[in-house]
Amino acid sequence: METVRVELGSRSYDIFIGQGLLGSLGERINRAGLQGRAGILTNEIVGPIYGKQAGESMRAAGYEVSMFSLPDGEKFKTIESMARIYDWLLAEGFDRKSFLVALGGGVIGDITGFAAATFMRGIDFIQVPTTLLAQVDSSVGGKTGVNRPLGKNMVGAFHQPRLVLADVDVLNTLPKAEFVSGLAEVVKYGVIRDAEFFEWLEEHAEAVLTMQPEALAHLIKTSCAIKAEVVGADEREGGLRAILNFGHTVGHAVESLTDYTGYRHGEAVSIGMAAAARLAHAQGLCGADVPERLIALLSRFGLPTEFPKNISPDSVLVSIGHDKKAEGGRVKFVLPERIGRVVITKKWDDEKLTGALG
């Protein structure tokens, strides 16, 4: 087992990474000092597979446990789903000493975190991510929220979990396309912060794609360590943390313009990273090798890099103006200078972005 610490003073927490960890969930929650009633939030896909094991582990540790399940998919990451969760919590008698457990991917993690941030003005929660994307990215850092038709994650709050439990074994039941989608966020970390990690991914792509446990543990730990370092330095995205948005500006536009049904999150981010790299090269920030290496690695992992033909570049310009990170209608782009280093800038050209979108 590997442990990564997110240093946030009194709100610091551990990320546990390894095989066969789900059965120790209750014990680890106990060690974290949580008491009270527990609510597991999951979806209709993950619940039947891992809900029983998670619940039994927590009951064995002395917790009273109830479970609530939502339909699977980004299109259910809504205010309407939040209302259903609030009604369930109230009907079941949850109180300020209760806590929630997010058992699922990024959607469940974001919804559960937002429910915990807002129910009774804030209760504790635990992240038990069951997708690669959630294990390496969305379960860490405390960003929670739901989508609106005009933009992704437009309603939310910062609310840190008490611990994150990433069991590598649960990835064995993950559909291949979902696993590949998560690799986009992994590649992102190499581009924004760690050239050696990017090179490792290039050299070990086959081990990653065949899901060799040692390779998975390494990429999850490295990704979490990078995110923990960034979040520890800038929890609420006042500066440095914005580098984690590499690929997400265009990626979120692709998601919203396809009504959150056309692309998985990682697929949209992959398209966004390729576009950002092309834009950086077009503006003279980086050499041609940067988009070439990035696109080659994304393609090797089976991720899309070409902008959808059924979406007009003009609609993207409108959509990114609604991005929650936009200031005065102008969004900041995260653009690579080289593999391992990016800059955050509002100095980007509409025409060159349109060209980067193809």
C-alpha cells in the first residue's frame, strides 16, 4: 500500500492506494476519527458490485449504514439529483454528526462532496473512487458540484474529504473505455508538472494498457502526489492550482455542447489538451514536438485528439465565455511551454484557437 498526504493544516488527509483495500474501509474511517451514522452514495452500476463489501466493512467497524443510489452518468449530475439526496438524508434522520461515503466515479464523488458541503451546513465525507479518472484526479482536492446546461460544475463548493481510499483492484471491473478515459488526466499531470513521468508513460504504455498492477499503482501514486502538492499550495485556485485545468477549458465546452452525452470526461479533456497544445505552438509558446508527443501518447492510449466535426468553433468561443473561470467574459488558458511546464494566460488569439480546433 502507498500513502499520499494532502497537506492542508487541520484539514489534511491521506490518500491510500493499493490492492484489496476496500475491505479495510471501516477500519480506516475509524482511524480517521469519524463517528455517527454513515450514508453511502453510489450509482446503479457500482452499487451492486461493491456496495455490499463497503457496507459490511463499515458495519463491522461499528457504523450504522444506509445506501442511496443514483442512475449512472454525467447527465444526472444535477440540482435535481441533489434534491433527491437531501430528501433521503432528511427522511432517514441524518444529522450533523453523520457522514457520507462516495462510492463511485467522478460524478458520484462530486455530488456526494457537494451534498456533504451543504447538508446541515457541512458534514464530513469519504472518497472511495472506483474509476481511474476519480482515483487520479476528481477524488482529490475538494472540488465538488453539479452541472447546468450552460456549463459544467457551475454550482458547487470547496469541501475536502476526510480520506481517500483508492483500491486498484476495483479497476478490474471498469469498462475498458472508462479506464482509457481516465488516462487523459494521467497524461495531464506529466504535461503540467513532470516531464520524467510523461516519459515513463511513453515507455510503459503497454504495461498501463494491460493494467499491470505495479504500473497502475505507480501512475495513481504519482498523479495523486502531483495533485496533492498543487492543492496544498493553492487550495482554492487563486493561482497555481489553475494548471490542473489544462485541457479542461475546451474539454468542458465539448461536454456541454454535446449535452454531457457525446463524450466521457477524459475523452473531452483529451481533445482539449490536444487543442491547447496546438494553440500554444501556433502562438509560439512551444516547439512542434510538444503537440506531436502529446497527441502521439494520447492516440496510443486510444483517446481522441481531433475536435468534433459536428461542433462549430464559434460555439466553443461562446461556451468558454460561460466557463466558471472566465473573468469579464475572457477565460484563462493553460498552455504548455514544454513537456513538464505550462503557463496560465489570458493572451490567446480567437483566430489561432479556431485554427487549433481544426
